[in-house]
Amino acid sequence: MPIATVNPANGETLRTFDAHGEKEIEQRISAAARAFRTYRTTGFADRARLLNRAADLLDEDRPEIARTMTTEMGKPLAAARAEAAKCAKAMRWYAAHAERLLADEHPDQADVEDSGASRALVRYRPLGTVLAVMPWNFPLWQVVRFAAPALMAGNTALLKHASNVPQTALYLGDLFGRAGFPDGCFQTLLIGSGAVEAVLRDPRIAAATLTGSEPAGRSVASVAGDEIKKTVLELGGSDPFLVLPSADVAKAAGTAVTARVQNNGQSCIAAKRFIVHTDVYDAFAERFTAAMGALTVGDPLQEATDVGPLSSERGRADLEGLVDDAVGQGATVLCGGRRPPTLGGGLEHGWFYEPTVLTGITPGMRVHREETFGPVATLYRAADLDEALDIANDTSFGLSSNVWTRDQDEMDRCVRDLEAGGVFFNGMTASHPALPFGGVKRSGYGRELAGHGIREFCNATTVWYGPGSDPR
């Protein structure tokens, strides 16, 4: 894929960029390693001051960077502004809480006396330079939720962003520089995926984090494993959305629409499989299908637009392939299932797809097994909670889940039995700085955000003082 901004609403190439060559890559890795030697010794107050300044600048830049994101990957403009605001919030959260999250841990003296220690503690120290391989779908948020904790922990960072969001990638490097972070602390690498392995194998790279597809995660993990380097992976998702008899069906159906089409349906944590108890299936299906069919598809720069284009022509073709396969095997299209026929003004050349609801899904259909990265929902009828859980867990993914019920026993059962990194009751999955985020199975491993996220790229160092050596 060329490193270029291609407007997905009309297919127009707006800007292209030359990839960084070996000399430029070497200079940036060297700068990151050099910066780490001194930046790791700074105090939390100094780091917080810089990160708060970055948040302030991002707030000031919000209208401009939101428009850039929308132009590069097609999300509705209101969603782009909200993403920028969320990033500033996360920066301030880590600036305020990092010192507490990384405070020394002191085991009870009675528990370590038989080790011969007069005192022992655990101290969190930064690892070094972390390589971040990030996707296009949330081009600010995916980066900031790594960068904010990594920088507050004292690490330095190199960003390899998706090739279709180069202007957002360059903006991020500029943002942290304008905020006053020392040279080399956060840098953007304009490189293709083929150049990632060499960077990751460089001994000055301490660890890596990746958000993206399963094949990309497998590739990075295999190289990092060969080099014995820590990785955190957040990969795909096919999140279930369970609706049980005690649910507020009207509210569940309304939330389900947002949960499915957020970010034009291109979100790992978007609900994708809607599993509804037979007692409320008809009522939910009617409301959900009507609301999906009523969404406005169009220019993402227009405030009235609910759903913009897919990010690429290939992405739309992949989605169409899943729908066509399902229909060919007997699935029923309740709404959508095609490209919008009436868009004009150049938008007919964009990569749009109608919000779609499919039912009659069987295990042999690709859409049952693969992630639908676009505004396509699959609707299942379940006879009881046992069957709902069986359907929900019949996937190789395990990122998050949504359950609508007022029954405490059902809630307890879902927390125990759903194979996912999160269980959200009577609401939709969302990431938040104070809550750990990540998945199980082929959705990846490790956690971002909260204390779990900031400690992923720290060395949990055991400090042991023998008799007579305690400096206190």
C-alpha cells in the first residue's frame, strides 16, 4: 500500500509521501535510544506537565485534526471530534494518575523475613524504546492510549502508523514535539509493513505493541518472540450482543445500532453478532432493522451523516464478499445488503455500503466465522441463555461482549462463562482510561489502559535489602 491520503468518500488521492529510507530510520531509532537515557530519569511531575501541554494543544487543534482524520479514513466528522477529545482526556488521566499507578509496592515484612531481607519492595522502571504498529480506524485514539502511559512511565516511542493515515501520523509526532517532549521521545516512522521486521529486530527496540489484524499480529509476535521482546497485541473482534427476556428491548435496540455502526462499523469492539432470546426476538428485530435502515449514509464531512464510507475499496469488497457468501447459502437480508444507489456529487466513486442486517446465519457461512469490518450485523435467535452463550462463544475472537438483562443470576453467569476480555451490561462496549482493555483467544493478549496498561512496558524490579543494608 502506498503511503498516501486517499479520500474514501470519493476515491481522490490528495497527498502522497515518500517512505523513510534506511538512513532516516536509523537516525530516528538512534534519537529514541539517546532520548531514553535521560528521559527515563525525569520525574512524574515533569512528564505530567509535558503530557498536559500535549492535551491542551490537541484541544486547540481539534477542528483541524478531526477534519484530517475524516478525510483520510472516512469517519463522520462528529465522531472525529469526539475521538480527539477522548485522547486529550486520556492524556490528562495518565498525567494525574501515573505516579500512583507506578508507586513502589511494599510486601508485608512478615512475608519476606524468611528471605533474609530487612526490607523488600517492587519498583516499576521503563523498558526503553517501544515500537507501536497502529491501525487506521481510530488514528488518534489507538496511538494515544499507548503513548500516554508509555511516556508517563519513562519510555520513548516510535510510531509506525497505517499507510493510509500519514497526515494524522505526522501530526502526532509534531504534537508531542510542540508540547516540549525532548527530541526523540516520540517519533513517527513513515514506513510500509515490509520494513517493520528490521526495526523490531534492532537491539535498541525494547518491546512492541500492535493493534490490527490477526495476520499482522502473528507476524509481529513471531519476530518479537524470536528476539525475545515483550509484545502487547489487540487484534480483531466479533463481539456478541446478547438480549435476554428481562431487557429493556427498546433501549437495547437503539444502543445496538450505535454499537454496530460506530466508526462506520469499522471497530474491533463494535458489536457484530446480535444474539436475541426468542421471547423478545421479534420485537428487537423489528426495532433494530428499522433503525439500521433509517440511518443516513453520505459525506462524512456533513454533520447530518450517520455512516460514512469504508476506509478502502478493498475493505468494501471484503465486506461484500461476506454478505454475498451468506446470501448465497440462504441468509436473509432484512435491510441494506448493497452499495447505496443514489449518492451523487462525486460520492458515487466513494466506498460506501448500506447498513445491513442479516438473519438465518449458519455455522458454514463465512460471516459466522470472520470479522465483519463494516456496517453489517448478523442476527441470531436463541432459545435460552445456554444457547445464547454457545453462539456467543462460537468464535475464534474474544475481545469484548454486551449483555442486556436485569436478572442478577444471568449477569453472574455471563461474567463467568463469556469468553471475552470484557462484559458490558445494559450498555455498549467502550474503552476508558481507568479500565483495562484487551482480549483473549485470537483477539490478542496483554492489556492497554488503566494500571494494567502502563505496567505492560515496565520492568517490575525486585529490590531486596539484606540485614544492615537498608538505607532508611
